[in-house]
Amino acid sequence: MIEDLLPASVEVAESLGDPPGSELFPEEEPLVAHAVERRRREFTTGRWCARQALARLGLPQAPLLAGPRGEPLWPEGVVGSISHCAGYRVAAVASSADLLALGVDAEPVGPLPEGVLDAVTVAGERAALDGCRRVSPGVCWDRVLFSAKESVYKAWFPLTGRPLDFLDAFVRLDPVRGVFSAGLRVPGHRVGGSVVDGFTGRLAVSGGLVLTAVAVPRSANPP
């Protein structure tokens, strides 16, 4: 489902459940040693999806460890992202020769829990949701906005090694074109002659899921 939101250079592997027989490498076991069973299943299938996607890039099966903030540590020359929610797991990977950064997120359809929207957005973002609701009143646009911010973070942190608070990115949704943009309220990140100070992405609501994706091409200046 999410592959329609990403460039052709990105390899995607998805699962609507937890495949029987999927297992972690011994090196990955400590990452979920104290996790509840649900979290362990999500993590295991996420790693399974990642290995399926990496195989399509011609890379061998290998452990996929995690960085200090839980981010996947991809093989050299690869950018990628993993997401999971109830009933869905996905991994997306690409060559770093094609993309500078990649972030994907999946959320269940439905409104955010009470109080979450106010905690992760500024007033201008919340006000703009009224326009989205007029275009597509049946969509929980607060959940879409949250997902877009998750995708932005997943693209930003591996690229920069710097944290990004929910309030550090001002996200604008375009419900007509199915895209979004994010302007950053923190200093950008210089890559060669370009500065990454914002992102654009795509969004979809389908099959009971909210899906968002950010892909920053290496050959183009970020917005």
C-alpha cells in the first residue's frame, strides 16, 4: 500500500500480520529482551520486512541493530525506515546513492487520544485541519498530521543525528493532492551545497490505515 507514496527506487516489504517462522537474529534479541509479547511481535515482523526489502536491493540476510534512540542501523549505503501498527508492518529501503533520507509511518484510522493533538501541534496547524475536514470530512486529519510528523522525524534523525521535537516541524497537509510539507523550526542540515530545512511527503488513507512517507532525493535540493 505504502509503495504508491514512494519513488520507484525504494524497495518496500509489507505484512498484514506476523508471518509464522519469522525470527530474530541472536544479536537482535537483546533489543526486545524486556518487551511485552505484542511489542516483540511487531519488532520481529518489522525486522522480517526489512530483510525482505534489503534482499531486493541485493543485500544478504543480516542482523539489523538499533541506534541510541531505537532507530534501525541500516547497512552502509542504505537509507530506510520501519513502521508498524495494529495489523500492519512495513519496511522501506533505498540506496543512499538515490536518496538522502527516507521516512515512513503507518497509523490506525481513528482520532488521536484526547490531549495528544494539542501536545504535538501548534495553533496554526490545528486551525488548518478545518480546511482538510471540509474537503474530506470522513478522515481523521489529526491522525494524518501526527503520522506526517512521525515520517518527518524518521527522515530527519538518521540524516542528522539530532532530535526533532513534534513542535519543531510545522506541517501543512494538502488533502486534495495527497501531499504535505514540513518547515523546520530548528537549524537545517547541510549536505554538500544544500541545506535540508524542510521536507515534502505524500499521504493516503486506505484499508483502515493512515500512511505517510517522506523521501528526499539526492539529486534534488530539499524544499
